[in-house]
Amino acid sequence: MPWKNQGGGPWGSGPKGPWGSGPQPVGPRPPDLEDLLRRGQDRLQQIMPGGYFSGLGITLIILLIVAFWLLSGFFRVQSEELGVVLRFGKHVRTVQPGLNYHLPYPIETVLLPKALRVNTISIGMTLIEDPARRGRSIRDVPEESLMLTGDENIVDVDFTVLWRIKPDGVGDFLFNIQNPEGTVKAVAESAMREVIGRSQIQPILTGARNVTEQGVQELIQKTLDSYGAGIQITQVQMQKVDPPAQVIDAFRDVQAARANLEQLQNEAQTYANQVVPQARGRAAKILQDAEGYKEQAVAEAKGQSARFLKVYDEYKKAPDVTRERIYLETMERVLGGADKLVYDGGPSGQGVVPYLPLPELAPKRTPMTGPQSSGGSR
């Protein structure tokens, strides 16, 4: 027999060669599983008198199995989850986050949906990995974002939908719909197309976004409730609303023209607001002047008529005397401011007779000053 196959050999026991001991393992030696199992069996035999298959041993084994089975009913619900307990497949209760217990399988099972987490679905755009920028970039999805407005214009709409599971509708969420995210996305896209189709393009691009978002949210919620989906829409956010890229330059030109039109209209309205009050003021002044002239003319006419009536009354009392007086007063008024010439038109007349201007020949008195008047008095 060769020396390497002998138990001891000439160099002692163990796997040794002619040059000494063989290679020794470095570090702690791994445990021997067979040795551990054998020791466990020995201790179990000591605990259970009579062996494994005695009455007491079988009872202890059954009790251990039942204990492990009962302990398997404990479960933990995380902070974003709700526990849905099913008894033979039927929903019996919903438990809150924390440590909970249900009857062990197969009597009761538990489902743990993320019911307290707000989920986000993007429509019209998608996030893709961008190695050049070491992050994500947004890529447009035209088949989802291009929509037709009520005035037959095409608009590119990107929006996001925030949704969560209703606290009282977890069972509906788990059993009534098969693909929640796909369902919410399809309903949201359909609702947005319906609302956009009833609207004009100009309000959508300017100041009607909030109205559009509110209308889309209400329509999505109404549709999902009719499905019994157990989903609550928390918000709809329109990220981008623009004309298609092929016509955006022409659309911007139209927008600029509309802005210029509004500016010109505002300037014209400002000029009208300035000119109209001035014209109204001048018109009011003319009306007031005319009213004053009217009152003056009426008053003078009434005065003249009253004077005539008084003269007429006197005339009726003494017609000759009144007629003579009127004639003399009229001649005095007419001839008082004219040059006087006397014409003798008789047979022996001499023609024009010089008129002696007696008022002009009268000596003119000059006013006397202080010293002269005092000297004359002496």
C-alpha cells in the first residue's frame, strides 16, 4: 500500500507527505452542517422522551406548526399603503398603516396598494433618458397632444393628471379595473379632447386655462365614478398649449397683428374719451348762450309790447295830442344827431337857408382851478 493512502504512515497520522504536514486551512473553519443537524436531533430526542413518533412528540410538532401558522398572520402596512384584507377572496376590511394582523393563509390574505400616494400621468409628452445631459429630457408625443378646437384649429396640448386612490374606494380600485394607469390616461385624453373641441383657440391660449383644467378634471372624475374605479383626480395641469410647430410662426404673426389691432383700438378709445367731453362742453355752452339770448329777446319783446300797450291806452284817451307828441319825439330823435339844413320850397323861396348853429356859437366855459377861482372871487 502506498504511504499516502495509509491512515498513519511513517510520518504520523493525518494527510502528511514525506516533507512534513500537508496544507493547513487559513482562518476559521466553516461550520459542519451535518454535525449541526446531528446535534439538533440529539437535543430534540432528549427533550421529547420516547422519540419523534411518540404521542407527545407528534403533539409538540403539531403545536409548533400551528404556532408558526398563527404568527404568519402579522403584517406591516407602510406609510403610503392601505391594507385590504380578503377573507376567501372577499374584501372584508381596510386597515391603516402600521402593524396589523389577519387570519393566516388560506383563510385571509392581504393586499397592499399604494393608496396614500399621489400618482402622476403625463399626456402628450414622455420622459426619456438623455445620456448627453446625464438626465431625462421631455419628448413630445404628437398622437396624444394634437387636438382640434371648436373653431377648427389644431392645438398642441401637453398636460399632467394627478390622481390617487379614494380612501373609501380601495376595494373598487382593486377589483373593478385591471389597468388603473392606462384607464386614467385614456379617460384623461378623451376628456381633454372633448373640452378642447367645445372651446375656441384664442381663450385656450390666453386666459381660459384654469376654466379648461377645471372642466377636464370634472369630466374625468365623472367618467371614473361611472366606472366605479375608486380613483380620485386631485388636479389637472396644462403644461404647454401652443399651435403645431409647422404653423407656429404664422400664428405668431396673427397674434402680433391682433395685438396691434388692440393697441390701435385703445388709442382710438383714448382719443374719443378726450374729444367727446370737449365737444359736449362746447355744445352745452352754445345751448346755454342760445337759452340766454332767447330769454333776453323774449324779455325785450314783452317790454316793447307792454310799452306799446301803454302808449295805445294813452292814445285812445287823446288821439290828437298823443299823435302830435309821438311825432315830435320821433323827429327829435331822428334830427337830434344829424346836420340841419333848412330848405324854403315856397314860390318866393331862396332855396337852402343857412342854419345858425346856436349851440356851437355859445361860449364854452372852462373849469376853474383852485388858485384862479380864489383870485376871481376877490
